[in-house]
Amino acid sequence: MRSLPVVYESISLRDESVPDLLVVVRLGSNTLLDEHLARSTAECHARWGIWGFSVLEVPGGDYDALARLRPIVTTRRRLLLAHGSDLIAAGFPLLPTLDPPHWTVTLAAPTAESFAAVRSHFEGPIENPAWVGRTPPVP
């Protein structure tokens, strides 16, 4: 029996410079565990034919601006951070996918080794400055 060819959704890329600051939001601080990265990269591959996972740009380092663009950010107490230039220098290309501030970090393969390598470029978890449960600053 002949199998049908796989057809992927075409990727529309925005014309944008590499962002300085990126955060992982999807599952908060657990997003970079191997099991979650395996699922995210498989979903990306099924959609576009590339191995990758989602991150969000923090526009100008302004977490409140990110929260206005993606309100889900306010529900995450902690975030993981990476710098776009560090990821690219380490061999993890960034693609400006979907609508701003969404980006896709691409991997050569969905292996434990590549997951560990990309994870090493993320800092945190840090307390989310846009978290709705944060204590307001004291004047």
C-alpha cells in the first residue's frame, strides 16, 4: 500500500530582527522538561515539518507590554528567560512565526541531548513581573 505524502502548513515569517529577551510561557517553569519539549516539538513538526517550540518576545524588556499582547502571561507566576542572540549563537535558529510576539526556537532533532543543550540557554525560573498575584511595590 502506498502512503500519501505528508503536507505541512506553510510557515509565514515576519520580517523582524532577533529579539533580545524571550520567555517561555506555555507551561510556566515546567515547559522545558524533556517530556514537554518532546510534545511541543512533535506538534511543531506535525504542523510545519520542523522541530521547534514556542517562546514569546518581551517587547523592549517590558513585561506589561507582553501581558497586554498575551494576557496568559499574567497567569504564570514564574518564567524562564533566554536571549535571542545567545540561542542563535548556540545553533538554535529563531523564526518569527505566527503573530507578534510569538517566535519558534528550532532544533535539529527532538533528542534528550538537544533538549539539554537548548535548556542550558534559559535562565530561571524568575518571578514574573506581570503576574497578577504579585504584591504591588511599596511607595
